[in-house]
Amino acid sequence: MNTPRVSEVTRREIADLAEEAGLRTVHMMAWRDLDDDEAGGSEIHAHNIAAIWAQSGLEVTMRTSFSEGRPNIDEREGYRVCRYGSRYSVFPRTAAAEMGRRMGPCDGLVEIWNGMPFMSPVWRRGPRMIWLHHIHGPMWEMTLPSPVAKAGVFLEERIGPIVYRNQPIVTLSRSPEEELLVLGFPRDRVQVVTPGIDPSFTPGGTDSLVPLVLGVGRLVAVKDFQRLVRVFARTLAEVPAAQLVIVGEGYERPEIEREISDLGIEASVTLPGRVSDDELLSLYRRAWAVSSVSVREGWGMTLTEAAACGTPAVATDIAGHSDAVDNGRSGILATTDNELSDAITKVLSDPALRRRLSDGALDRASVLTWENAALANFEVLAADARRRRNGFVPRMRSRLGSRGR
């Protein structure tokens, strides 16, 4: 993945905002970082924002959990990464490190709330912002034992809205914003800032000679690649020459392979694991359609990466997907297995439809840049710094949260 570069104009805007708000050093708290074996869209988002802020003159430190084979202290694209603690102990250890100032001075804090919160409003009083990409809902039961899952839901949906009620929260799209408002977060404290797309994702090359469907993501329960395999098996009845490639790694791989075997479609489905950036770009360009049947997403990042290559999407109609995909123009959203299979079949079988959706996908992707996302996010943090300094909530700039919509 190429780190996005920032124009001198945007770099100056961020630097001026930082000087005005007194934000020279920024700390990010995340449960894992980009180099982690299970890194996904949230980690790409955090990396790109951190790298652009660092290019703009900020001192950025990301505190995250230990990752096997990686050093405790690392440097990546101009910002520092500190890895200490397990997947669970990273939360209290990070809070203790921040309170003890063991990570150095911190003018502004970014808490990445990915299911389990760091509870920063309890122990920090300085400027901050919260990144909350989506509410996890059924994901808790899919990944944890029932008692722990119920505790997670209670913490996220009952305790969280109380503790974080007056914090500036940034989410990725309108759908999760509505979820947050339903849970009781004040409308004036929630902002939508859409993510960007790596500029390396562009159209090119030629389509696959056979109808190719591509799925990309971590092989974990919430992505439900077993369901995608079942949906694709239905499509094979109509398009026998079709091929499915699922890119990614994760603990669900044995179950996905078992599903493929049980359906007897080993010759039509490939699981290459992780691939290089160049290989992924080639697959996006060659695919006739990209598909995701995730249960929950803050944003369908793989869908918009594919869109930037001119590849339309067929995906579940869920929060995140419904914002990343312009239904009927850049792709098709569906609910049931039959609907998903029918949509994939139509895209593979109808060249005119595929061409129209491809044009719409390119148009959708054209407004999504990491430069815009980095500036809009920093505006939220700077606004909170001014609010705390002046004792009132300032009016947000009119463009705040609207970049890339």
C-alpha cells in the first residue's frame, strides 16, 4: 500500500490549524496497527491519517498492542508506533502510560474505539477526538463467548453513550451516524468524515478472460466468507465458467475451505491468502465484480478500492456498504442469498449493465481522497482544542464532515 502524499496547500492548512489550536504532538490509541497480521480497514484508515499529519509537521505517536515478530518501538512513514500489551491488556496499559506521560507530551489524543473503548474521557481532560467506525452489534456474539459478548454489547451500547456523550466523535458514513444517534449520542457531537482511497488504485489492464468475482478481507466471522461461497455456488448454476477469488487470511480459513469442499466447487474457488499490493491491484482491475457479504462494516473500503479500478460491487445492504456503494449506479446491494446470487449473475452476464456500473463506480470513487479525510479529521481535533481553551463549543466549518461525500 502506498502512503498518500499531501499537497503543499493541505499541508499548510493542517500546520496552520495545529499552530492556532496548540496541537504539536498527537497520540493515537488503537488495539492493533497496520503491520499486525489481522490488520484491516480501520488500520489502513489510521495509518493514512497519521502519515499525512506527520507530513504536515505534527509529531504523531500510535500506541497499540504487541504484534508477534514486530519491534516494540517502530517508525513508519514519519510517525512512531509503540506496541505493548496483549489484545486485552493494551487498554489499561495504554491508559496508564498516557496518565504517567511515559509516551511523552500529548497536545491532542485520538482514541480509536473498535468495540472495546479506552475510556479516555474518564482519565484525560485535554483535547481529543474519538473514531468510532460502527457499532458492533451481532459481531460480539460471532467472535466471543456469550457472557463476554453480552458484556461487550452493554459496554458499547449502554455505558459508552454515557461516558462519551460530550466527546467529538467521527464516523465514516451516514449509516453508522444514525446508529450512534439512536443510542443517544448528541447530533452536534457526531461528525461524518468519509475515508479516502489509495491513489494507486486506478483503472487499467484488461478484464479476466473468464467471469471473475473477487472478495477481499480478513477471514473472520463478521466477513462471512462462507456465505459468499454459498452465494457463489448458486451463481455457478447460471454462469458455470465463473471463478471466485477470496484474498485474505484469518482464523475462518479452515471453515471456508470446508464449505468449498462440501459444495464440490474446489475448481471454481481460489484462496491465495495475502497478496502483494501489485497483485491486489491486478485482481481489482481484472475482476468483473467485487463482492462482500459482511454482517457489519463502518465503510466498505475494499468496495471503494475496487470502484477506483472501475470494478462494480455486489454487497449486503448494511450500514457502511450502503454509503460506500451507490446502489444501482456503482454496484448492487441485496439482502438474501438469492438476491445476492441473482445480482452477481446479472453483473457477470450483462456487459451493458457491467459497463454502466463500472462508470458509476469510477465516479463514486473520484471524490474520496485521504488528503481530504486527513484535513477534515484534524479540523475536528482542532475545534475541540479551541472549545476547551475558550470554554464554549465553536461552530464547525461548513465543510467539516462533508469532504468526499
